[in-house]
Amino acid sequence: MARPGDGEGPVLLTSTEVAELLRLNHQVVQRKLAAGDIPAYRIGREWRVDRAALWSWLEEHSNRRRVPGSEWFDPAGRLKALPAKRSLRRLVLERLAAGFDPARTYREAEVNAALRHFHDDVASLRREMVAEGLFVRSRAGVYKRVVPRQALFGQS
């Protein structure tokens, strides 16, 4: 049986040690542990955090490699919810619209099929994309991806 310290088992940290490592207030760490934000084990009234799991969690929540708006998608790439804040909603919709070729038109059924991979409420997504100017829709129900002016001329 592996014993702590012989390199085979997990290295468990107390909540105080986690607070010191992260340079956070102990109460903040306690709240994050209780809410399940930081992966941990509860043993009686005390929390224990696996050091390797803590580093993995930190890497996963790092802002270094994060794509803007990615927090609104689950690991499978499905949209969890559409943000209420317009600037965030725009980022999410741009990410969805990026999968459409601006050189062609799409029937409504094609747009629905593509959007259904991200969320079941395709009608709301379509409406929002038109409202944000990412798509134009004809009376016949034909959609076309709008290319931003900067992209046409290579400006940023």
C-alpha cells in the first residue's frame, strides 16, 4: 500500500496550504471548495486537495490560452447559454457564425442543422445572428453570412 511521501499516492494539501500557495484569503478558498470550484475531498469538516489536481485545475482555468467567449461552451463544444450582455453575446455568435462560408447561401434547414450541433434552440440563435448583423435573411428564408468590412480589406 502506498504511503504519503513515497511518490506513489496523491499529495494532499489542506485548505490553508492551498490558500498560501494561491496567495488567496483562506475564506475565499473555503468558499471555492464548498462551491465545488476547486476539486477537493471533504473528510469530516476538513478539505483536502490533491496537489496534481490543483495544478491541472489552475491550467484549465488559466486565461493564457482561453478563447474569448469559451466559458459559454461546455467541453463538447455545445453552448451552455447565450450571454445576456451584448458584447459577450456577440463573441459567442461570432464563434458560431465562423463555421458558415460567406461565399454561399444557406436554406433555413441547413442553418438549423449546423446550429443544432451547438444548441437546441436554433430559432433564437438564428434571430440573434441576424439581429447582430452576422447573417442576412431573405423573405424566402435564405441566409447569407455577412463578412465584416475589415475582413474584406485585411484590416484589423
